[in-house]
Amino acid sequence: MTEPIPETSPETYTLSESGVTRDSDGASIPDDDRNRDWRAYQEWLSAGNKPDPIPVPVIDPTVAERKASEKSARDKIATTSALTADEESAIFGDSGT
């Protein structure tokens, strides 16, 4: 008994800043009518398909907090030219001194 051949799923795309990304292999496809992948994407659109929207970047909250702390420290240095030892350690880490 032979096993049934699995159906391939239809191609999907995700919008990007410079064109689209083909989801099956991550290929970046520029908005260029000379590009065969772009033409295939246009045919896919003509068939009534819709790409996924441009993904919203996920920002690690710890990175955002550190950047905010560093900006606050730079602002304080610019205005007072000094940080307390606790502030310096909290922002830049323990230097071991």
C-alpha cells in the first residue's frame, strides 16, 4: 500500500520595508517587475491572496530600561558632571573597584 502524497501548502508572504518576504524560505523579494519572484508574488496577489503585515519589532524590556538608564545618566553627566557611586554601579555595573 502506498502512502498518500501530502499536499503542499500554498505559498505565503509577509510585507517588508523593501518588498515582501517569502515565508517558506525567508527570501527577500524586492519590488522589481524584472524579478521573477516578484512577478510570482504579483500573480499570488491576483489570485486573491493577502500578505501578512510588516511585523512589529519586539523590544526586550530589559534592553529598553537599560537604554533609558544610560540616557538618564548621560543627561545627568551633561548637566552636573557627576554620578553617585550607586548610580554609576547601577547603570554601568560593578567595576570591581
